[in-house]
Amino acid sequence: MSRIFIRLGAFMLLYGLIFQSMAQQKPIINGKVLSTTGEPLAGTSISIDNKRTGERKVITAGENGLFQISNMIINEKYDLYFDYIGYRRDSILNYSILNNENNTLLIRLSSALNILEDVVVVGYGTQKKSDVSGAISSLDGAALTKAPVPNLANSLAGKMTGVITAQRSGKPGFDDPTFLIRGQSTFGDNGALVLVDGVERSMSRIDPNEIASVTVLKDAASAAVYGARGANGVVLITTKRGQAGKTSLSYTGSFGIQQPTRVPKMMNALNYATYLNMAKENQGELKRFTDQDIEDIKSGKIPSTNWWDETLNQVAPIQQHNLMLNGGNQNGTKYFISMGVLDQDGLYDLSKFKRYNLRLNLDNQVTKDLAISLDIGARHENLSQSATGDGLFSTLLNSKPTESAYVPDAIALRGLGSNGQNVSPIGQASQSGYSKTNNNVFQGTLQAKYDVPFVKGLSAKVRFSYDRFFSDAKTFNTPYTYYNYDRVNDLYSEFLTGGGTSLYEGTANDGLTTIQSFLNYENKFGDHNISGLFLVEQTEYYYKNLQASRVQFESTAIDQLFAGPELNQRNNGSATETAKQGYVGRVNYDYKSKYYIQGNFRYDGSFNFPADKRWGFFPAVSVAWNAHNENFLKENPIISNLKFRASYGQFGNDRVPAFQYISGFRYGSGSVFGSNYQSGLVDIGIPNPDITWETATNTDLGVEFGLFNGLISGELDYFHKKTKDILLPRNASVPETFGATLPYENIGIVENKGFEGVLRFKKKIQDWHFQADVNMTYAKSKVIFMDEPADVEDRIKRTGKPLNQFFGLKAIGLFQTQGEVDKSPDQDGLSNQSIRTGDIKYLDLNGDGVINGNDIHDIGYSDIPNMIFGFNFNVGYKGFDLTANFQGAKNFQQYIRFDPFNLDANALDMFRDSWTENNRNASLPRLYSGIKQNNAQRSSFWLYDASYLKLRNLEFAYTFSMNSTFKTIGIQSLRVFVGGNNLFQWSKLNDFDAEAPNIDPDRNSYYYPQLKSYTFGLNLTF
């Protein structure tokens, strides 16, 4: 019995101890750290600060980014900090646990390229953000994977200050935008210099999943190190590299559909017949359609064909897939491998773009002091479209709605009907032949870096890059059969499109070799920080192409050159080569991280210029004052960052045709001597032995600030750039009777100035996080000097005006009465005999009573916006997140003119609002069937305000919590999303995208519409 009591007592004592232990058990936090793209960040440093005691504990996230924080105290407040090299520090302030149940956290870290504590990519190196004294903008690569677009250049709009873009086309594979940094500053090539991993390469076709960061260098202090190539700004793209740790396998895939952002609304058959009759009557001609025809249209006997719907697909599929491997050993080899594919269909079956990307980045720490890296990028592209090209869309505009797309099967099974203009847009899209291009790209870089052991802070680096590009293009034009319908006699006539069968083939390839040798030094002496760079760079580039064609093939069965006759065959080819050499120096100094000065230079040589003009020197200097590090602000509870900076310097531009300093000849028209034809030689023009660089001088003043511990931050910059020695010919001041082709000379001067700013907001409240920014860039150009006739009048003088300024007559409304017409200046040279009420009325600028070329002057803006703005936000709650990017533009116009009913073609529906006696407040002039010369004058009447606001990107996503089921099958992260691009547009243009090119029957035809897309997909990490 006693043993029983003893055992019972022991049991009760043990139970009491367990109960007491359970009662005193302290809660645990379980969590996981991921990147914004869903990659686990093993090795993340996690600091836990007890706000009451000041005690700090540091732990490290383990495999797959998992961590556990134990021994927390209920109701105690903690500050949690999460740090990982290369990523933005995240924090949870005043975190407290209300009960002893397990708590979970999901932490997402994004790249640290836009915060003060971490580094940003600059020219030929990196710097801490807080140490930068030049004007730069940076973007985390993760932002580019949110609702990604096929062309990377189009995804930067509205996300970075200084970047101005205009996407003119939505054609798959041909949708490169106009891409400017801080506007236009030269008459020639205004494109920015783009470097991928330090080598000049295209950015448009990079898979966004490969990108770690994008940095834009905007002022001389940051871009002068690129000398002759940096005058228009520099874009630095850095691809991802392997991270030490267990191998991570990630898959990202998306599927979607595309539609045009804007499709012009055309008149239906009834409106077409009604308004064409009106146009005919306005010209004094007979009506085209009888009353019975009108009734037949209403009853359906005469069709009402929507040629856009008949010819184009309602939706076009698009899909993107990417597979990434990331991992390695810190003291061995780290690797990043990316494989991607894009498959984009267009608005008709032959319009397609396929792209395959491969990237391999290897880093090997050979010894303590020696590291070697190998980067390989490869790309294969297939581009396809109809042999007709974008002319298809002009055909669609002109197609008569009263004609059938297809003829009855009794005439021909799926036989094509004429559009009333002796052509079939369906035939152009599907049966007129094809135009296909295949591109293959190889990019390789081998680099070795050696840290000199006996000199602290000194390192040497050598980088060798070799790039190749191969392209072959093929256009096979084939005739197709269509049928004209004679409605009066109810007769179909068969026709074959003209031109016959022809084939064009071309091949091109180029090669770029880049060798860079670096010496870097960085050290600290007490309160003094010094760093320096010396670089020697040499590039060699060559390009060559071949073309051949044959016409009048007997058959369309074989699309090869040998199948065509030799008669009228053609061939041609060309080749070019260039070389550059440059020496770069840069010195950075700061004292106590308060006062900064940077000086840099580039000494460049290019064989585009003669030997004595070949070398250019481009210096720059910048200073900055980090006022926040002063004692009087360091502990300020409101101001968390305040830095002032200024820069001044020069950079150049050598993107001009080579060898303009030597004489040359080309083959021209020849003569027959006896029975033989002898080709002639033509002088290519007068050489210019003094040709040299364009030089841009830039001044930049900026301020950066942060408030309330980073809750609000921002930047503001003013910039001024003056580009001189711009190459232009003196074609205006020298008469054409001179008798020779004039050379280009360094005579042009352009000024470009403006300001830009960004304001950011970031807040985290328990499980909620908010992040937003609004940015704006304003840039205005002005021509200071260009060659113009000595007696040119101020009204048409381009000097003093912006680049791309529109010139024309000023429209002052529509004539409302015949009396107004009779009393107005002569607009037609016939005392207004051909002018009628409803025609456009023009301003008699010089008051001479005649409207002619002497009344032309500058009108409106240019077609490049001088103001770009963006609004971006991200809000998240636990696993949910919503991201949006709005972008807009102001102060630009598009010239859009149509000649309605020309050759009895269809007209845009907006021409229903044309002037009549009963519609005197109409927006458009009186209708005519054909070209009314008065109304077709280039004038302000056809300039439209193209200001817009677009929802560029939208993505809604959910990241799953990783439970045991996911872990059992090896899934470490799963994120699903839906999104879209170009979803909404707010502008005054209803029928056209605001970024569309100018439309003028005398100059430009219609364009391939821009596309919007709706996608869904997932990110999966193993």
C-alpha cells in the first residue's frame, strides 16, 4: 500500500511540474523569408530587439528561409529586423504577442538597389546609395516580373524618373518604343546607351526574370565615364547571379489573351451609304446609292460588313514560361541558370513572335584573392507577319462595308470578295505571302578579379566579352484570287492580284568584341573614405549583309531562289566596321559620410573621325552634402535623410556615319558604249576633314530627403544640357545650284532643360504593408542653332523652337455662312470660288489677304511628350498583394488626318459629326468624296491633344502558406496571380491609341494597333 502512495505522490509531483512548465511556456514565432519573386532566402540575419530592456538577439534563417524565434514574452514590444545581402532591410516595429499560441510571419525582401544602406549599380561599378552624388534612378528587377510585357523597354514607363517612352506599334516582335532619357537633345540619334552586365547590348528582348536591377544614369557625373556614347543617358541592366546555399529551382508561367487597346470605329453600311451620298452631293455629283439601295441595306439584302472583325482575330493568345536554377557554395562555385520562352500571337494568323532565352552566370572563388566568372546569354527569335505588312491596316480603313467578305459557295468555296477597292484585306492577311525573320544571338563574357593581398583595398579586373548576332529574313509574295461583284447585273468576276510571285532573301550578321581592364581602389583612413577607378576599354564591331531576289515565279510551290527565273534577278550586300578605345578615371572622396566629391573623366577615340580629331576628353565633377549626418540633424525624429548634390560635366556622341572625312564614290547610272553597258561612278559628296564629336555639357542640381524613418521619401532634380557641334549639312544656307552633295558639319546647337521628382510612401502595420510612389519628368528642348536661310522669317524659323515642332497653317474654325466665305482672305487662289460653308478657315498671319505658304508658322507642340508621370502602388495583407502601375504623358500632340470617302472608300464613324446646315457646331468639316485641297492643308485643325493616362500594369496575387502537404512534395513557395497590361486608357482620342504615330495620307499610313493583355499564372519554387 505504501508503495502505491509513494508512486501516486511521485506522479502528482511530476504532473505539477509539467503543468507549471506548460503554464510558464513562452510563445514561439515561426516564419519564412522569401524574395519578392518567391525565392527562399536562407541565411537571412534576423535581429530581435526588446524595446523595454534593450536586449538584442540575432538568429539566422535556415534552409528554405525558415526561422523560429523562441522565448518571447507576452505583451512585450519588439523591433524585428531582417537583413540579407543585396536585399532591402525589412522591419516590423513594436511587434507584440498577445497570447502564447504560435505566431507565424511571412517576410518578403526586395532588392536593395534603391535604399541608402545598400549599393546601386553605377558606371563600371557600384556605390552605396548614400554615397552617390550624381543623378540616377534604380529599379528592382522584381518590379519587371509583375504582369510582364514582351518588350522590356515598354515596361519601364512610369516607373523611373527621367525615362520618356512612346510605343508606336503593337506588332509582335516589332514593338520597340521611342526610348529617351530626359527628352531630346540632338537632331540625330537621341537613343540612350544600353549596357547589359557592362557591355553594350539591346535590352528589348531580355527575359525580365533574368534581371536583378535596372539603373538609369542621367547626368554628367554618372554618365561621363561613358564619354562619346553617354550624351543621351545610360541604361545599366544587371542580370541575376547565384546565391550561396542549397539549389533553388523556380518556375514562373503565365497564359493570357491580347486585344487591341483601340480599334477605329468605322461607318456601317447604312451610315456609309448615307454620308457618301451627302459627300457626293456636296461635290455636285450624283448620289452613289439610290433610295432602293438604302432600303436594301436596311433589310440586309446589301450586307454591312465589319472588315476588322472579318479579317482580324478577336483575341490573340500569349504565354511566357521561365525556369531558374540558383545556388552554390560561397567559397566555391555559385550559379544562376535561366531558361525562358515567350510565345506571342498577333491579330492575324501570320503575325507571331517567339523568343527563347538562355542565361548562365557562373562565379567561382578560385582562391581567397582570385575570382573568375563566366556569363553566357543566348537568344533565338522567330518573327512573322504577312508579306503586305502594316499596309493591311490601311486597307481595312478603306474597305467598303457594302461589300461581302466572302462570295457564295456556289461561286467559290470560301472565295474572297473584293473590298470595293480591288483588293481583299483577308487575302492580304492570309494569302498574300509571308515575311519571316529568324534571329540568333550569342553573348559571352569571361571575367577575372584579383584582390591584391599586399595593398589593402586594391583590386584588378579583366573582362572580355564576345557577342554575335545572326539574322536571316525571307519575304515571299504570292498572288491570290478575289471576286468583284457587279450588283446591278448580279455578276461575279474573278481576278488575280498583280505583281506575280516574288521572293526576297537577306542575311546579316555582326560581331562585337569588348575588352575592359580595371584597377579599383577603396580604403578608409579614419574619417576619410577614398575610392578610385582606372579603366582601359576597347571595342571592335563589324557588320555585313547580303540580299538577293527573284520575281515572276511560275509557281508558288517552292519558296526558294532557284525556283525563280534569272531574268530581273537582283543581289546586293554591304559591310561596315568600327572601333573605339577609351581611358576612364574616377576618384571618390568623402569625409565622415557628410561631404562628398567625385571627379571622373573619359578620354575616347573613335575611327569615325580623322586622326587629328579622333580623341575627345569628357570630364565631370560632382559634390554632395549629407546634411542628415550632421549632429544637428542626426537624431532628428522627423528628418531621416537629407542630401544635397550638384554636378557639372561633359559627355559626347559619336553615333554618326563613319569615314565622312574622306572622299568616296558609288555606282550610279551608266552609259552604252558600242554594244556594252558601262556602269557609272557618282561622287558621294564633299568630305569634311574637320568632323568630330558632338559634345553635351550638363548641369544637375538635386536634393534627396526622407521623413519619419523612411515613411516618406523623395528626390527632386533640376537639369540643364546644352549639346553643341551637332552634325548637320548646310543645305538651307547654300543654294541647290551649288552642284555637289554637302558634308555634315559640327554646327548644330540644342538646349534641353527641365526637372524631375519622385515622392515615395512606405508603411507596414502588422500584417498589412503599403508602398506607393508618384514620379514626374518634365523636359523641354530648344534649337539654339541650325542651318537656315539667311533671310528666313521668324514664323518658320526652327531656331528657338523645340525639336520636332509642328509647322502649318492655323485653323480658326469652320466657315458658317457664304458671307463669311466672301469676306475672308483668298484661300484657294480663286477668290474662294471653291470654298464652301463648312470648310476649314485659316488665319491670315501676315494680313496680305491671301492664305498661302507665307502664313505657315509653328503650331501646337511636338509629337514627343515633354511631361511624363507615373503612379505606382503595392498593398499587401498576409499572403495577398495588389500591384498597379499608372503612367501618363502631357504636352504633346498627334497629327491625324484622313480623307473620308476618297475613291469611295469607307470613313471613320467620327465623320458623322461633319458640318451641315443642321450641324453647324460640328467637330469636322463638310464632307467630300475625295480630297478637298483646302481641308487637306497641313494645319492645326488636325492636331489632337494626345495627353493620356494608362493603367500599364495590374497584378493581384496570393502566396500560399507552406503547410506539411506542400513540404512533403518539395514545394517551398507557391504564388498565383492574375494581371494585365495596358488595361485602361483615358485620353481625348477615341479611335486611336494616344501613343500612335502621326497619321497623314501624304506621309504615313495606319499602324499596327497597340495591344492590351489579360494573364494568369503562378510562381513555384522547389
